[in-house]
Amino acid sequence: MTLLELLMSNMPDKYVDLIVNNMRDRSDLFREADDITVELLILFDWEQSREGNVFWSNVLDAITNDSKLPIIPMKVDYKPNTLIYANDSAIIKNAANTGITVVYNIDLSELYKSDSDKMESVFSWLN
């Protein structure tokens, strides 16, 4: 059985795609392979992968224990100074295009009850 066949018989396509995208030499997909756990350990450097060491360790655990695979991490790129309001907080993602997230605790219910001048000053302060 080829490595690609082994991978596809043991996990869904989207996980196989992640593995292939992390491999340096994709010609390895066509060599003979028979142990999925060994292959996962040697195919690529988990630490240097986009998904990280913890994710791949959880994948290996799920395969060896015949349990549910972990959720694939989702990468989200925020435009500079993306402002999100949630859970009585104002969250600025990618502040000043640095990748840093800034969280301000704000009682949104009080904010909306106050007069418009106060609300405008808070929004100006956040921007």
C-alpha cells in the first residue's frame, strides 16, 4: 500500500490535505507504507507545521485510540484595527497591523443607554 493510500484509508480527505501540504517531499506519497502511526511521526516536523505540535499530537492520539479527530484549527487574518463587540468587551484585532489583540471591558448595555456624546467619545477613543 502506498503512503497516500494508507493516509486516505485512515483519515478524512481534509486531514490528508493538511499532511500533504506540510510535507517537503511529496514524492514520498507513492512509496510503500504500512504503519500510520510511524508515518505520522516522520512525515514532517509537527512543530514547524501550520497547525502546530499539539494538533498533530491529538491527531495521532485519535488514530491510535480509534477516537474522534480534533477540529482543524482555522486561521483568520484580520485587517488592521478590526473592531469587534462581544461579551461586554470591545476587541481590537490586529491593532495597528501588529497582530496584537487589545481587549477593553465595556458595559455595552450602559453605553447604549447613555447619551450620544458619551458613546461617540468612547468610539473615538477606541479608534
